[in-house]
Amino acid sequence: MGRNNSIAVALLMVLILLPVTAMAEEEMNSIAELKEIGSIEEMALGISQAELRPVGDQLLLVGDDGYAHLIDAANPDDRSKDVSLTSGKDVDLQATSWHPSGQTALIVGDDGMVLRLVMDNHAIETVEGRGVLEGERQKAIDWNRNGETAFLGGENGSIHSYSSANGFEQLNIADSPITAIECHPDPESRICVVTTAGDGAAVIDYNNQVHWVSNTGGDTWVDVVCPSVSLDSCVLIGSGKRIAVLHIDVDDPASSAIDNPEVLSTLEGELTGGSLMGDGRVTLHVAPYALAAYDMKEKVAWAVVTTAEVENHGSLRGSTMVHIWGTEDDKGFILSSSGALAIMTPIMEVEEEDLMGYAVVTLVVISVPGLALGMLYMNSKTIQRWWYNVTKGRKIRKQEKAKMKAEKEDDEEKTSND
């Protein structure tokens, strides 16, 4: 009897400590659907990056062979609102960043190329002093939020600063390529975050000093998103479907640290980047073509658009997501590397408490025991089925409730008409 009680208690502890998850073997559900709304050009483009202008009216795109273009953010399918830009360069452009004023933007690319877009006349000019970067492919750039300094990251691992007063200055160099740079939205903190393909993540402080964050090395971090002025935190996005929250120590940036990474273990595909939506949630770009969302406060991720949803969209399926913008995690627009555009609309209204029915597995690697519990879960079809039935039951009840409400409203309308 005592042995049975011990087994029951152990099983209960496993269930309690399991990460919130959906069934690995069950098909995941989209909460949004996509509709293709055209393409920027008739031919496929090679768009590397896009960024929304600070005032939110236009999106700047950069890509292969010196390509630069502006589209309307509210009506991206309206080609009459496009502005074709002439860079005069034939090198591939890799990344761009708007100055916080929104009146200029810097663009970087191969062979140390650094350009400036001036919105007054839509001219693109070469930035002076870039000679120190020649031969280096610049992969990332971002302005700090007070607009004093921009930070650039190279494929050779170099980190440079740029300002009108001091020009280009090398701050640090890693052994692996820089993959992304994101400055925290708080203009007072003047702190930026750098990710690399093998040396971990780093924090650049207000004195342009680079501090490498412990316990981040060895992972391939592909992007970083800093969602909120009020939160001194950013989300690191990595290969292997890894997510980690970086807590920035504003008073002592060198002490910034990460939570233990979470692995989105039932997510099909691989994480390739992230975008920030208007509701403050982080959208996760997935290859092959799919989309998930991550709530940093609740530490839960869920499927927004699954790969199955994109099966009938040939122009989307064969490309990768470059940028996503909109008001909420399931309402917005998607730009693909080919130049294809899509609009994303919700399939149904999903209450926040019901997102668990759509959640991507989040395996929190706390310690060896925590990992063991997670692995027990992943290998136990019985426990997986139990959790799936719980979440499925909640979803069905939600749908039935919505159906009953609609039928009641129809009956009331018929009665009032009679």
C-alpha cells in the first residue's frame, strides 16, 4: 500500500511539474489564417530585412543587388504608394535601422557598405568614413533610442559604433558572426543587445562598453527582441527552438543575466527570427513557413499560423518570413523574402486563458531533475494524452459556448422582427 501511495505521489508530482504543453503527436491549430495580397514585384526579390518607420507609416525594405524600397504600412498591397529608392550600389544590402526621429535611416551590407536614406528627398547617400569596414559584410545595425549612436555587427564578429561626432569605432570582436542587434526602447537606458552565432549574447552599455552575458555561449542565437519600455528585459531567439529571457541590469549592465532557456519542443520547424506586434507580444518566425507567438510575462508560446495553413499558398511556402507588423499577434501583415505579402486575420476569438489549448510545448530546463521530468513527459503517451484531452475539452467548451450565444442572438432577432 505504501509503495502504491509513493507511485501515486510521484506521478502527481510529475503532472504538477510538467511544462504547459500541447500534444506532440497531434496536429497543432492555427488561431489565424493567411490571405495572399500580392507581391511587391512581378519577379521574386531577395529581401534581407525590413523595418517599420518610427511613426508607423512606411516600411523600409533592403535586399540583394542594392535593392531599397518603401511601402505603405497600412496598405502594403497598394503599389501606388510605393517609393522606389535608388542606392546606386550593386552589393547585397543586409540590414537597416531608422533613426528615432524617422527622418533618416542607415543601411548596411556587403563589403562594409553603409548608406543613409534621407526622407526629405528620398536620396540614398554613402556614409563617410566607412573605409574601416571595407571587406566586412555588415549583418546587423540598430540606433540606440536617444539617436546618438548606432551599433553595427559584422559577419566576421566585429562590433562597431557609429556617430556623427566620432565616426566608426570598433568596440569588440567575437569569434563568430553577429546575427542581430536590438536596442532597448527606453531612451534613458541607452542599452543595446547583441546576438552571435556561437559566442553568446552581449550587452552594450551607455558608455559603449560591451559585456558578454554568462551562460549564453555555445548557442546559436539568431535574433533578439526587446518588447517594452517598462520591462528591462529582451527575448533571445535561438536555433534548436530555444527562447531565453535576458534581464538587463540598468545600473550595472555587466550583471545582466538570462533565465534558463525554454525549448519549444513540439514546434515544427526551426526559429529564424522575431518581430514585435502592437500588443507587445513577440512573434516568432518559423521555417518552414509558420508563425508562433511568445508572451514574455507569462512565459508561454502558442501556434498562430501552422505550416499546414500555408500549404495552398505557393508563393509564401517557398520563401522565408522577413518582417511581421500589426496590432496583435493574429492581426497584421507578413512580408516574405521573395517580396510576397500576406494579411493575417484571426480565425476565431481566443481568450487568453484558452491559449493553452493552442500552446507550443515549452520545456523549461531548470536542472537535471527538471530535464528528467520533461523527458518523462515527452516519452509518456499516457500523460500526453491526458493533457491533450484536458486542453481539447476546454477548446470544445469554448466553441460550444460561442455557438449557443450566436443561436440565442439569432432567436432574439427573429422574435423582435416578428
